[in-house]
Amino acid sequence: MATGRTHTQVSTVLDGLRETYDSFSINQSSVSVDHETFERVAERATTHVVDVDVKVQRESSVLVVETDGMARAPHGTVAVEESGLESGAHRLVKNQTGINCHVVDVQSATILTITDKSHTGRDPVYRLSLLFNAVYEAGEPKGTARWQSATATPTVAHPALD
């Protein structure tokens, strides 16, 4: 996986989001991982570039799913080739929770630079994680999904290294 390709993919997605949404924060972080993790991340980057969390609000509540004992915003990976990141975010929420929502904006974007600590000269892989804000439209929570007070903000953990 060449640095240029993943960096270009991330830049292209961010450019498109800037054209659609007024403003959102962009954070950047770097992590050095073992060779096996790096290879897994690099392979995933060939088909998926964007990790997505969706904060769905309904009145004074937010939608959460239980993941590894933590209340998290609905989350997953969206292929850039999908018919829009917002459609992918809606699909993730619907599939994980049974809830229909409408994405209203991007709250934040995080660019993650991942390097192979055992091969320091190797090009890094770039991943993009987005946090979308959405509003409830219809449906009842299923599985481990539930509504929680909006004052208890759900965990947002980007799955780039999973």
C-alpha cells in the first residue's frame, strides 16, 4: 500500500465533506504498530478508507450500542465507493440498531497516520475516521441498542486498528 494512495483517498474525502458541510474539526494523530497490525490495516485500506461513528439524537437522548461492555455510538467502516458517506452512515445505524436516522452534519474528522514500528523506512498508511451527527426519524432499538441520556456522551472509538 503506497502512502500516496491512502493519503490521496483521505484528502479527496475531506475535500468532498468541506464542500458539503460548513465546518467541522479536523484532528490528526499518529500511531506506530507491530508489523502484523500494520499489514492488516494496510490490507483494509485497499477497500475501506473511512471509519464512521454516528451520534443519533432523539429529544434529550442519544442512541448507543453495547460493544465490549461499553456504550458506544453506532459505528463501523464505510467503503468510499458507497453512494455517499451519509448513506453508509445511515445503513450502519439501521443495521446495528433498527433505527432510521437523517445525517445532518459532520462533527469531527480524525486523520490517523499508521506506521510499522518494525520497518521504520516503510511508508505509512493513512486512515480517516468521521463522527456524524444525525437525528432520529423512526424505529425501535433492537439487539444491544438503547437510548441513553444525552448528558452521558457515548464512547466514540475509531476502529482503524481493529
